[in-house]
Amino acid sequence: MNDSASTPSPATDKPSFIALLGPVLARVAALEPESRTSAEAQAELERLLREGFPADGPLAQAIGATIEVGVAEGWLCERGTADARFGRVAKPCEETHGLSIDVVRLAGAALRHGHPKGEVTLGFAVEGTPRFDGRDPGWTFAGPGSVHVPEVNAGRMNLIYFLPEGSVDWDPKPSAS
């Protein structure tokens, strides 16, 4: 799957944003992030998303432009602080292929949380030369059972993330050592 066939326009509200995300949502769900427990399977998911929806491709660029418009107009990232704005685009439902959709505009660290079924993220540089959890802008995947403190260093990023069944743990227990 390659998104170079057409150049979509940025969405202008949450319903049109969900429609724009349709091909990404279908592909993420089909890749079954909740089943990708090995490092190899997790790397494969990221590779397939990078190949199907390159960060510099037209669909990803329309997604990034939509986030900028939505933040500027106040219909995305409507809560939080200057360094950690966030907001839900959609709860998991049939239209989203069972994935929740959230957007965060982040500089610095956010709240520690866990991903019982994994978290697929697409990041966009906003200012500086930012890295999300040590990674360049683009696709990242935190596998099922992972826990982290999301952090953007050396700038600011917009992050859109997809959670199977909206599954997130805001009070993950420390791992046994």
C-alpha cells in the first residue's frame, strides 16, 4: 500500500480528520499491534507503516497539516499546558477500526503510562530538531505491555497515536527486577 496516488487536502474538523485517517486506521488495525510482542514483529510493523505511509508522503503530510490547523483553530489539543497540549479525536469504534485516536503537542516529558495492547505513533516536527523517545519524527511503535514516559527533546512535536481498543494504563506497576 502506498499513499502517493493522490495528494489529500488537510481536514477541517474532527469528522473529516477521521475520514482522512481512514486508510491509516485500516492498515494499523490489520497489522494487529496487540499481537506484536517480539522485537522483530514490532520492527516489522514500523517498517510496513513507513513503507505504506511515508512520513514525507502526501497522506502523512496532510495529517501533519491537519494537526497544525486543528491546534491553531482549537479543535485539536484543546487541553493541557503550553508544553503538553492534548486531546482525543475519537474513541474506538467501527469507523476507527477499534482504535482510539489522540493528538499531543509535546515539548519535554509527559505522564508515565503503559500500553496493554501497544501504541502506534506518527510524529511531526513543529520546532527545533525534535526527537520523540530518542527517535526522529515519523512512525514509532511501543509494543504490548510497554511502559514509558513520553518525551520530546530538542524541540516540539505533534504526535498522533492509535491505541487498540483505546487501551492505556495510567497507573502501570513497576516491573519486577
